[in-house]
Amino acid sequence: MKPKVFITRELFKEPIERISQYYEVEVWDRYHQPPYEVLLGKAREVEALVSLLTDRIDCRLLQSSPRLRIVAQYAVGFDNIDINCATKLGIYVTNTPGVLTESTAELTWALILAVSRRIVESDVFVRWGEWYRSSTAWHPKMMLGFELMGKTLGVVGLGRIGRRVAEIGVRGFGMKVVYYDVVRNYEAEREIGAEFRELRDLLREADIVTIHVPLTPQTKHVINEDYLRLMKKTAILVNTARGAVVDTNALVKALREGWIAGAGIDVFEEEPLSPNHPLTALKNAVLVPHIGSATYEARYSMADAVADNLIAFYEGKLPPNLVNRDVVNLRSPGFK
């Protein structure tokens, strides 16, 4: 008899078919996520769970699921899962790193360009008739932005995505790269000329600050009012990591009062973002709905990675993207 897996959102057909060779599969087929109480009930009935960032996999759910052996997260981040609790219970947790590096790095640059060249603001200027009503086809000071060549890119978190963003900055736009990370990346320093800075110094120096750190107790609101005040008035902040890394109230204040020039934001402390949120009224903020990995290539590869993790576990092998490696000391992979 196959172990059961509950998948909390519809994925792609082929990876689901792969999983179905080893598991009895149930897929939540609605667009919105299953309510917590529904998820709680489903988790009690299965040996495996495929979760998304919006699914709350807390200790209550894990402790209430005696059959559960693996949670395969369809994301690189896993701050929605109580990892310590899962480990203590012998539940394996996996994620999908690597496969969304390019898509998120490219979106980061899309946001940088959109803010620096005022793309969204210019689009509205045309669509809403402001350009037409101005009766002026071209003016030397119309929609002025700034060029990236020769500017300083500050990368907060030089992991896979941060490193790729830095490479594009150096090789594509001729930018100087400074970075902050809890661990220095000497290889990146050699290969792309990235220079290490303490976070305060990076914020003072960079023309573009882009965030690529996971959400942890240490990184929550690490970009706060004091730190935003350190940035140049001409600087841009971009966040494609996690919303709570930036203090949203402080960011709104910074944009309104001109402490910084603009921001490109893909992730928010509250998602989905209300259309009445103060950020939506700001012309110098470009806002997109958490689409860092939203390419066909990345999302399909993420589903394939989930299948790889589940199949490896079924076969009694260590999943390729195991998050809580200490769990192997408590329980071997597999269902035997």
C-alpha cells in the first residue's frame, strides 16, 4: 500500500505523475490555500505533505500528525515551518533551493531598472493621459531617472541569488559591488571583485541596496528606521527575499519623506497586500505580488525538486535538499 501525500496546491502534471508512482496523491485544487483547520485534518491522514510558504506548518500541526514523516516545501524558504519541532519529532523537511536562483535574480534586476528608470510611473503617465494632457511630446526634465553604469550595488546576503545579482551588476552594468553576509565569500571577492562591508557601511555607500537573506529572528526588521536613515537620498532599496526583513512602516516613512529615492518590493509583511496599504499610494515604489520565482522554468523545476525529495525519501535515501540534517540522528529516511 502506497503512503499518502497531501499537496496543498495544484502543481504541474508531469511532476505529480512522478510522485504518483510512489505515493497516493491528493491535491488541493482550489486557488487559495487550504484553511489551517483543513490542513490540520489532512496532515493527520498522510505520511507526506507538500507545503507552500503560505501554509502554516506549526508544532501543533506536526504533533497532531503521528503518521507524518516528511514535509516537502515547494519553496527555497521555510520560515512557515517549525523546523525545531519537526526535527524533534523525526519529521524530515526539504526545500527547493538553486532552481529559482536565475528567476529571482532577474526579477531583482527588473525591479532595479523599473525604479531607477521610473518605468511604472511612466507607463501610468501615458495610460492615464497625463502625457497627452501635458501637450508636450518631450522635455529635457521629463521622467528623469539615473544610469547604473559606475554606481555601487550593495548586496545584503551573498548566497546563490545574491551572488547571481552581483554578477549581473558587475558584468552587465559595470557596477562596483559591496556586500554584507554573516560569512565572508572570498571566492566571490576574487571572481567578481565584490568587497565586504559591515551592514551600516554598505547602506551608507550603496546606490542600490538589494536584500537576499532568509527570514530568521536575527534578520526580522534588520532594515529598520535607523538603517534606512543611513542610506543615500538618491538610493534605491529592493527586496525579493522576505517581507519582514524590512520594517514596512519605516519604509513607508522613508519613501514619503525622501530619505531614499525609491523601492522595488516583491515581498511584504502581510500578503496579499491590501490596495489601501500606504505603499500603494507612493509613486516611488514599484510593487509586485511575490513573483520572484514566477517563471515557467523555475516553478516547474521547483515541482521536480519536490518530486525528487519525496521519491528519494520513499526509497530510503537522504533527500537531496534536506533542511533539518540533524533529523537523521533520530530516524532514517523512508517509511519502514
